[in-house]
Amino acid sequence: MAYSSSLFPSPFFSTDSSLFEVEVTRDEFHSFHKIDRDLFTRLIFVLKRDMNQSSQVIAFLLVVEELGFARNLVAYLVSSPDILIDAVANEVGVCISILYNQDYSSFFLLNHNNNDEVVIPFLKGLTDSNLTLSYINQYRETILVGVTKNLNDVCNRAFDDIYEKGYKEQLLALERAKVIEEMKKIRLGAPQQTLTRLSVQHQTPSWWNVQQQIPPVDEKAKAAVKETKRVDNMDDEEEVTPADDRTVFLTFSKGYPISESEVRVHFTRKFGEVIEAIVMQEVQENEQPLFARMVLKMEYASKIEEIVTPMNKNKFTIDGKHVLVRKFFAAPSSSHV
């Protein structure tokens, strides 16, 4: 929700702060930015988007309002379905990348030929085709000043309690992931024992006469039990999915390092407890991994289509950093004589 009151100076013009010494309580400030808070809450708790990037989304949308491209844009989005909010947030992510990275801006505009209809169709429609990639690139410094000011003056103050709640959820997700990893290590390290009929008999109290308690079973019943076990074993074999077939390949942007824990938290929040293992590229201590492999749990192997989409490629934003994902294909192994 953009504001034009004289009590709130525009981010594009310097003003004498002594003229605006009006004390506003925390509750009043939250109330004034209720619509902005509502949209931010949906971005991080409903759509499971990154908090830092969601703050940038709100700050950018406020600039769009302040520049006069779309009045009440945030209010309109709050009343819109989640799918539209998510799509607009993705488009704003591209705009933010153009603002913060001039190299990315030049590369992106060169390769997309300013095709606003493809890259930012929703933003273009919401602004009556006035907001374009060329405009953002041309006035990137001015817009960046506005985004930065909105982050500091609006988002940091209006969303402080939401940040706290979101960070707690992130910490819980991290702790949950660590506990799961520790449980896996313990399970893999402990000797696996198979329960056999003999071991059951050894554990049976001496006073319990098994033969007297179990009525005699005819041959047809025995055959039915054997057939049931055979079918169950066949089903178990069919459900086994090789690790390579449930592995996602992630590519990171050079200069924007992402840790394994960031990857785990992001995909866990977005898709649930689906990760079996993450294998980052092995690099020197002062180097940045540029790719990783993410193996999904056996029972969530079908999730891979949702992650990479039917096009076999997708893009995510983790803490404002782009991550490209695609289906992993193992290199063919050479034959040995």
C-alpha cells in the first residue's frame, strides 16, 4: 500500500526529517500497513516463499505504486488468488535481479529482446503496459533507491513481528532436517536384524504352548497365505525406484553462494519432507559450489515431476539467489573388459 501523506516522505526526494517528527506507535504503523502485511504473510506462510525475497517484492510493488504505474496494486493482489500472487512475485524477482546485478541485466535483456509479454506478462497487464524491462533497466538506479528505502522505512518496521515468526519456523525446519540426518546416520550405522521365526520362538515364554493355541490350518489356507506374500513381494520390488531416477540437478549462479542448509530448508518448506540427501559439488574451502544433486526419498519419487515441471526444467529463488533445476541424468558408464 503506497502512501502519499506529507507525514511519509517519498523515497525519490530528499526531505528534512525535522519537518516530520510525528511519533507513530508500533501498532499504528502495523495498522497503517495492514494490506502490505497481509500480502507479505501470504507470500511466506501460504506460498512458502523466501522472507528476504518477499520483502523485496513488497518494496518493489510499493515503488510501482509510487511511480504511478498502478494505484492500489498491493490491495488488488491481496484480493487475488494465490496463483496470481505467486506469478507476480516470480516476475518481480526478475526485476529485482535486473536492479541489483548490472551484468545480469545486460545478459537478460540481450537474450530476451525486451520480450515483456513473455517475461513479465502479469506486471505489464497490471500497469497497462507502462512498466517494461527497458524502463526498469534505464532507471535502475532510481528504482533501486526507492526499493532500498521502502525496505528500510516500511518493510523492516511493518513486518518485524512477522520476520520473527518466520525465522522461528526456519530454525525449526533446520533443526528438523538435522534430526532427520542424525537419525539416518544412526540407522545406517546400527546392525540391521531381521526378525525370524526362530527368534520369535526364543522370545516366547515357556509356559505358552504355541501349538495348542493355534488351530490347524488346511492346505488351501496355507497356499493362499503363500500367494499373498508372493504378491506383496512383487509389489515391493515394483515400487523400488533407482536413486538416479529420483535425483534433481541444481545449478547455482557464480558469485551468489548457496549452502546445503539453505537448499534443504527451501525445498522442505515448499514440498515437505521429501529430501533423502543433498550432494554439493566438492570445492576448496574458499570456493563456491556451482551445482548439487538432490535425491528424493523413495516414497516421494513422483514429486520430481512437480519440482522440475513437465518441461524438465524450473527456476527457484532462494534468499534472492536464482537456482535452476532439472532432472538428473547419470553419465553412461564405460564398459570394462
